[in-house]
Amino acid sequence: MSSDEGRPQRAGTREWIGLAVLALPTLLVSLDMFVMLLALPHLSRALHATGVQQLWIMDVYGFMVAGFMVTMGALGDRIGRRRLLLAAALVFGLASLGAAWSTSPLMLIALRALLGIAGAALTPSTLALISHLFRDPRQKAAAIGIWAGCFTVGAIIGPIVGGAMLERFWWGSVFLLGVPAMALLLAVGPALVPEYRDEAAGRLDLRSVVLSLAAVLPAIQGVKSFARDGWGVTSALLVAAGLAFGALFVRRQRRLADPLVDLRLFASRTFSATLGSMLAYSTLSGGTMVLVAQYFQLVDGLSPLRAGLALAPGMAASVAGFQIAPLLARRVRPAYLIAGGILITVTGLLVMTRSDTSGAWVLVVGFLVSCLGTAPLVTLGTNLIVGAAPPERAGSAAALGQTAAEFGYALGVAVLGSVLTVVYRSRIPDGAPPAAQDSIAGATQAASHLPAPAGRALLSAAHEALVAGLHTAAGLSAAILFAAAVLLAVVLRHLPPLGQPPSDPAPAEAALAEPVR
């Protein structure tokens, strides 16, 4: 797709309609995660799920998405991204139907795992196909902004739509949300989305697939175990096993002529710095969002649905930012735009450190400001990561970015949750009941068994301790993200605004989409 002047051809109406089709599965992968938060109590009662089974119902989807993302990205590069996308859409739709009418917890867990595997194929396939549909750098950035915004839209409407459906229908109805969209994708996708694959790619290395799963799944489970139960032998062994298998995976990739992951990508400073910064951002922002949601529920006493609505202004600001960032990128260098966006996020985090127990408005404003700075890093960072790979490896590169985001979110909940716990316990009075010293939920339960004045005093101390932990986590996140902003401002300083030729073509990373071959 090149014009007569040698410039990339601009996409037309068909490509933009194709983007709309590709945005559907992206929206649904995000929405599926959030509706489960509301549906879990209903389905647990209906299926008589135990506590362990409830955890697996919630977690297995994310495990499979993170574990199979790299494999699915490489598979799409080999067999065809559209073919994999349509196959995944079919599996996702059928698994959704099965999940809606599950008759036991084990059946639902198995179908949620299948949904996760299909979701792992949808995300890198859609992103790689977008990079193929849109060759003009400005249009590609705008398309990626729309694609990224769909994740946030799913987070906004998931609790609202899910809550409305659960009030009128049975718990399985929330799984049917994705069926019409997947049917539409299967109907019009072949006509609107072109096929693309690496004609010279070799066979998928099954040992690499097994090693990648053995690296990602134990590591994430260990981090989640750490977040839930604190550091212990089990979580330590799981993380250690993940790191050990990760080392074996890297060693094997270096020896293969056609690896699952092209490690030469990491030789690019642009790729490595951007991927690392996106990992840090997903770690810190995801963990902070969970802590803010806990504040709304545990301190302000909001229901999960109302807590989700309190987060909605920030998420809406994020969606708006995803549309504005590509426009600003036409005039502002990526280094300054991305670093400036991160500094806006840092400002929002610092606003959160001024909150107290008297009201949630400071947190609502701080969260909104922090979300407003999200867009440049996510939109342009994704563009940089995918553009760092040659076209035939775009799926693998996209999968690396999304795997980092999935792992970062789990890591953020564990790390920032631990920071909050340490600060909380240090602020609780020594004479408080043991349950109150463990968590604010324990403090709430303990206060209910005390005389009214003592109970109110204990709850007040617990609320203040929780806020102090939130302040520490937000301040720590602000400091780390400030360092990331400085790093990206230095590493990306040679990159020109979107659509403009590099001012200094000498550096190896002077273009937004420099392939590593």
C-alpha cells in the first residue's frame, strides 16, 4: 500500500469499517473481565461453588490470556492472523454459550479457561491486523488509540451492563454479551479484514510453547498468591519456578533459527525502554486502581457497582485521551508527549496523597487526572513496540506488549497491596484486636463486637491507616513513573512527530516503525 510519491497509502472507508469490526473482540475481552466481578456472587450461589472454585472461576481466564498470548501471537504470524482471529471468535462464542448454561463449577472453570485461550488469540491478532490495515503513521496511531480505548470502554460499561442484566436475568446472561459480536465478526470479517502471514515462517516450536507456559503461569500464580496470602513458601516457589523456566525459554529462543520470540527486538533501546515503561505503568496504575476501589468500598461504604461508577469519570478521561494523543503526536515528538503524559499521571497520583477519610472527591479527581495521562504511553508505546518488529513478526511483538500488561497488573496488585498492608499494620494501635491489625475487613468485623464508642474509634483508626497506606502506594508509584518519564524522554528524543521524516537519520531508532531484522 504505497502511493506514487513513495509515501504510505492512506486508509479508506473499508479499512475504517474493518477497524470497527476488529474493535469488537477487543471490547469484549475487557468487558468479560469486569462483568465477572458482579456475576461471581450470583453464580457461586447457583452452582454451590467453594471458595477455591470461586478463585479459579475468576482467575483462570486471566491466567490463560497471559499464558497463551505469546504463543498465539507467533501462531497468527505463521498460519494467518485473520484465520486465527476468526477461529478464536468461533471458539469464544461457543464457549460463551456453554458458560452461560454451565451446570457445575468445574464445567464453568473449564469453559472460562477456553475463553481465556480464545481471548489470548484475539488481542494480538487484532493489533497486528490493524498495523497491516493502516500504513500511514498518523492513521495507524489513531487506529491504535481507538483500539486501546476499547479496553477502557469495556471496563466502564462492564459493571453497568452486567449489573443491569443481573437484575433482570439469570447469572449466565452476562456470558451472552459476546455472542452477537462474535457472530458479526465471523460474518463480515472475511470480507473486510485482509489476511496476512509470514510466508517464510517455520513450524511452531512446541517446546518453546511449553516453556513459555511454564514460565508465565507459575509466576503469575505466585504473584497472585503473594497478593492474597502474603509472602510464603508456596508463592516463593511458584515465582522461582517461573523464573527458572523463563531462563530456559530465553536460552532456547537464542538457539532457534525461527524462535517463538525474536530476542533481537530487545537490542532496540526504543523497544526495550518502551516495553519496560509500559510494564511499570500497568503495574503501578493497575495496583493503584484496585486500592482506590477498595477505598470507595471499605471507607466510603459504596457497593461494588457504585464504586465502579466512581471510577467511571477517570476511565472516560482515559478514552478521551486515547483519541487526542494521536492528534497531538502529529506536532509533538513522542519523547515529550509520552513523558508529558506520564507527568500528568504523576500529578494525579500526588493529588491522591492529599485525600482523607472525610470524602472521596479528592480520590475521584486524582484518579481522573492520572487516567488523563495514560493515552500517550499506551497509544504511541504500542505503536513503537509493534513497529519495532518487521511486518511478519508484528503479532509476536504485539503479544509481548499485552503479556507485559497482564503480568504488570497482577504484579501491581501484589506489590502495592503489600505496601498498603505494611503501612496499615504499622498505623493500627497496638491494643487493637488481632483481626483489626490484620486488615480493615477484620477491623470492621471486630468493631461490630465492641461497644459503640470503642467500635467507632477502631473503625476510624482503621480507615486512617488504610488512607495512609494508599498515600504511600500512590507516592511510590509517582516516584517510579517520574523516573520512567525521564528515561523515555532521553531514549526517544530522536524520534520525530508522527508522519514527519527523522531529523537525524543516523541513529538506529530514528523512525517510529524501525524493523529489527
